Amino acid sequence: MEHDYLDKRVQRSKAALKQTFLQILQQKPFEQITVSEVAREANYNRGTFYANFESMEQLLDEVLKDTLNEMIKQIKTPYMTSQKVNMRSLHAEDITLFSYFKENARLYKLLLSPHLSVDFRYQMAKAIEQLFVKEYEYEYVNSVDLSPKWFYIYRAHGIAGLIIRWIEEDFPESPSFMSEQIIELMVASTEVFHVKKTSGGDKEKGGLHESF
């Protein structure tokens, strides 16, 4: 019983230090935050901090890992009980990912802000990429000479880019709309595209020719 009590106490102090750190990070860049400041604001001493984390860098690393693990959990939610998924038969309301991002807007905007020097955008994309490679195997509609590795990278980084832009633009569309869009994007296939002719481009080309 005493061991369980100590474990819970450690969990409480760790969670409190992480939460306090995020509150301070809202106000100043990571490089300006000290161990003493986090411990003091969380009502602990430096010894308690170092009993939980080796450094501020480890604290940040754990916060990022916690966040990415929860993101991956949300991505996997609609498929947890499935062995084969047909995206065309998937319902948008089964996708909880975009509601999760909107509910945690403050956290993600903070981690994507200039207050962190780490590239959280890349970490989000990399986490999605690793999920796709490790747990999913896609069926191709037509016979294509396509490396699964590069297909997964292309798709994962595309999805991450869509999510990040939606967050940075302050959620201009609803989570349900974005869920519908992600389904359509996952099944969309294009073989032809048209090059747009713009008057601005033609004028610029003309100007370049005239200068020679």
C-alpha cells in the first residue's frame, strides 16, 4: 500500500510540474525557463524536480512524447477493432482526431509556436509516418510501381501539413468538415492536371524577354 501511495505521489508531482511548465511556456521561450522557476510555481522544491526529471530538456521531451502519443491514439481510434478498413465506408463522425485538436487548441498552438526551438511540426509528421509504416498496409487500386516507404512518407507528411495549417489558421472549418475531407483525400486519385495560364505570369515572362 505504501508503495502505491508513493507511486501516486510521484505521478501527481510529475503531472503538476509538466502542467506548470506549459503555463510558463505560454509567457516566455523555453530557453528562458529555469528548473527553479518551474519547481517554485508548482509549489515543489528543486529536489522534487530532479527526482522526476534530469533536466528541463527531459521535461520538454516527455511533454512532447505525451502529446504525440495521445495524437496517435486519436488517429487509431476509428480502426481499433478492425482488421481491414475501407475508407469509403468510414463515417466522418467516427474520426475523433479533429475534435481532439480543437479541444486541445491551446496546447498545440503553444507547441507549434516560436517559444520552442524544436521542430514540433516535423515530430508530428514523423509520428504519423511511423504509425503508418508499423501498423498499416495499404492496398493499391491499380498496379503501380510505388515504394511503400515513400508512399507512407508522402501521405503522413501531407496529413500532418493539413492538420498544422488548420490549427495555425485557427480552425476555419469544423472538425466534421475536416473529417470528411480527410476521408476524401485518402481515397482521391488524380492522373492528370492542367497548368493554369495567368495574365500576371505572362506579363512577367514578357518583361524578362524584353530585358535581354
